[in-house]
Amino acid sequence: MVWWRSFISLYCCRSSAPFQLFLFTVVTFGIALPVVCHRLLYSYYFMKDWYLSPMSHDFLKNNLKEAQDTVQYFQQMPPEILQSPKAQDERFPKPWLVVTVVTVQRKAEYHYLMQVVAKFHQLLQNCSHCGSNRILLCNVQEEPEHNEDARVLKKFFPTIERFKDPKDLLGFKVNSQFEKEKQDYQYCMNNTLSRFDPKYVLMVEDDALPEDDIFDVLHHLLTQRKSKTKLENALYIKLFHPERLQRYINPEPMRILEWIGVGMSVGSLLTFLYLKMFSKPEKLWQLFLYFMIYIMLLVELVGRHYFLELRRLSPQFYSLVPVTECCTPAMLFSAQSAQRVLGYLDTVQCQSGFAKDTALYSFLRERHEYAFVVEPNLVRHIGLFSTLRGLTIDPKLL
């Protein structure tokens, strides 16, 4: 019993930096993080086999409850608050921003469209600088009356229907659902521009629930940032990127630079604190390198997504970075860039492996355009049942 006490006292003394750092590493990555992060969905420590199914089940259960609450929200809404679409057109002839929600029939009991529109409506009601902002519903269901949520909401919000006249379906033929989705997008965007002539168009899919600060952040980015002119000329600004793809170990070089920067800055701070608490090691650069790598590993293993969430403290903390390819739940366009996008989309045909998000990303290189993505996300993707790739019997969060 005496020998191991002597061993610990020998190597745990203040001057034994290698042992202290080794012990610090083992405790952090072998004990503390597995305990803290094993239920974090986007962490490397997430115990998928144990928690993914129950978490997905709980998500769907909560989504059903939110759907029921949303139905009551519109049933109890005073008529004077929800004006008729015609009255809204007369009050705001040229809005600053139009939120166009592209919708098709989904799992009826989840009322995805109602959830999204209700949240946008609540946010607009409580927004001091959103007086002229509008909501437009774009129903692209081939039989529009089958989209039950859209049929209910058209009494309260301006609505356009791509296939309103049955004759519109005559001769309508596309090679794939991906091409139809692209054409639906073009139809909704083009009609938004022609009907309202807004300065900006926010194209939103009907399962993209906005965050509470979406309008504050957009107002700050487009009116107060020094780069606002560059943003106006961008082809588009993405408001969502899948959380599972936000890690540093991804094929986006700019994230590697950010990763190194985080390691160097926080690593410098930890080096300073270590020197204050313990004696100075012989090779200071080795201590700094250790803490730099330590921080880089920590933020990657815990999950970059969770550290991005700290930016929600203020609109000023949100960042704009070069855009990545995947996904279009919420896309912001200026009126000028929307016109360019409409023309570009006419030149391509979408199919499996080349959906509209890939097409939009390809234009950046081919047409010498640029685009951005906002971090953290300004919408949450709540639809686990895909209409594009078919319904899933037992959908999962990952």
C-alpha cells in the first residue's frame, strides 16, 4: 500500500507537468465527457443504440402536442388579428420581406404547415421593425384541396395554388419528383416577386420552424452589418445547415481554419492559467501545443453545434460563412438575386443526385456567384417524414 502512495506523491507534485497533463486528459476524455455528453444527439459520445429510438419517439410525441396546440391557436384567434388576405394586400402594398412557405400535403396529424405559419405569425406580431413583412402560402399540391392545412389557412393568409385549375395538370409531366420540386420552387418565387415586389424573399419549406430571433437577426444582418451591400448581391443566404454536418471534420476548409483558431485562442488562455497555478515547464511551446490540441479535440468530440448555440445570446454574435451544399429548408434572396436564380434554374433539370440544393450550389462556381450560410441555424427542421423520398414508417432524428 505504501509503494503506490509514493508513486503518486512523486509524479503528482507541482513540477511533474507530464503526469498532471496526462491525468487531466484521461479524466476529461475518458470520464467527464462520456458522462456529460452521452445523451447529446450531435456529440461523438452519443450512445445511439441506447437513446436514438426513445429520443425520436419523444420528439414525435411532442410534435403531435405542438400540432394540437397550433390548431387551437388558429381556432381561438380573434378575427381582428387575422385579417383577410385582401385587407393585408391593401395595407402593405410593397413589403420589405415576404416569407413564402412552400407546402404540399404531409402527415395530416402533425400539422407541419400550421406549426410553421403560427410561429411566423406570432413572431411578426411581436416584432417592432416587421410592420411591412408578409406571409404568403404557396400550395403546390397537385390536388390543392387535399392539402388540408393550406385549405384552412387560406382564409387568413394570402395563398397561391400552382394547380388551382384542373386544366393546369393537363400535359404536366416531369421526369422525377426532384424536377417537380425545382419547378414548384420557381413558381412560388416568381409569383412572390410579381405579386408583392418585395426587397427580400424568404423561401421556407413547410416543416422549417423559425427560431424566436429570426427577424431580429435578419434585420441586423441586412441593415446594420458593414457587409450588407455584399449580402444584397449574394446569390442567396442559407438559414439552415443540418446539425450533424456542422462538425469541424468535414470537407469545408474554412472550418479547419476556425478549428485551429479556437484551439490557439482558448489554448493560450489555458496555458496562461496553468502557468499561474503550477511551475513553468522547460519547453513552453509544448505546453501551448498540448492545450491547443486538447481544446480542438474537446470542441469536436462534444459537438461544434453546441458551441454555436452560444451565439444566440445576441444578433451581433451570429456569423456568416461561405455556404455549404446541403439542404434548402429556409433560403433568403434579394429581389435581384431571386431573378438570377429563376433564370439559372431554367437551364438545369433536377433528378436523383442533383436536387435543387445541389443545383443552386453548382451555380456559385459556374456563374461566378457567392453565397453565405448563417450560424447558428435560424430555423429548425421538424419534419421527420419526407415527401420527396417517401414516408418513413419509423423515422429517426439521425
